[in-house]
Amino acid sequence: MNRLVLSAAAVAGTMIASSASAAVLMTCSTNDIKPTAQACVGFKAGNLLNNANLDAQTDALDLLGLTWTGATVEKISGLSGAKTVNFTTQLKGISYIGVHYGNGQGGPGNGTAFYRIDAGAGLSSITLNYSASSNLVVFATNTGAPVPEPATWAMMVLGFGLAGYAVRRAGRATKVVRTA
């Protein structure tokens, strides 16, 4: 019964939170772009990549794990449905981008999606699966690895503790016997 109540509360909270920001047209996929994204948020209605939508951008980037300061690395406008987007700034490591798709054929229809990608040692372009691309913003690049989950930290601390215990116990078990 408690699980049912908690599940209902979580769904209600999600619905309330999503109603405060832009409406979601459809759910984005990590396969919307190549290389495949680690995570995505959207497709949110409208072009959220302009300066009038800073709250919507901040909210989406927060969900992806980026605390955004408001600065951008690069803005690319006038994509006119291009499927390959070339960057002037090479992306490295964990990078965050937003893509607006217009009302053209082969897209979500006037929606914006935000992606977290691992650009590795360097990435100068991405391929979009939708041909209705309009503009793109690179919010951050080379941000390093995401912060580990609390459970990961707990396992690491437990592992160090067990290793320390084993070393200490092995030290006590060793006895030196001297003979005359």
C-alpha cells in the first residue's frame, strides 16, 4: 500500500513539475543523435534556445546534471534541416547541447531537446536523426565525468574499509618467533 501511495505521489509531483515548464511534445531518445547521447530531456514545445527561455534551458540542463551559469560555448543558427552539424569548437569529454527542430518533415514539430553526450577526446560534428533541425546550442563541453551516485560512493568507502580491515588483521596475525 505504501508503495502505491509513493508511486502516485511521484507521478503527481512529476506532472506538477512538468506543467511549470514548457509542454512536452513527445519523449526524446538518446538515439536522436549520433554519437548516441548518454541522456536527453525533451522534446519541449517551442524554440527554447533563445534568451527569452533561460528558465526552461536551466531546468532541462539541471535534469541532465549540469548546473548552468547562463554562458554558452557556441550557437549555430540556420541549420535548415541539416542532418550533420559541424562545430567550430571541438567538443571534448562530457558535453551538453540543445537542438531545436522546426515544423519541417521528419521531426517532432517545433520542439527542443537537450542532450548530454560523451565527446571523448574530441568531436567536431554530430548527426541528427531528424531532418527538421533549425538551430543548436552547445552549453558546455569538457565538463569531466558526472558525479558518482551516492550508492557508488558508499560502495567505494565500504571497499576501502574492508581493505583496511584485512590489512590490519593480517598484520596482527603475523608473529615473529625467535629461537635462541
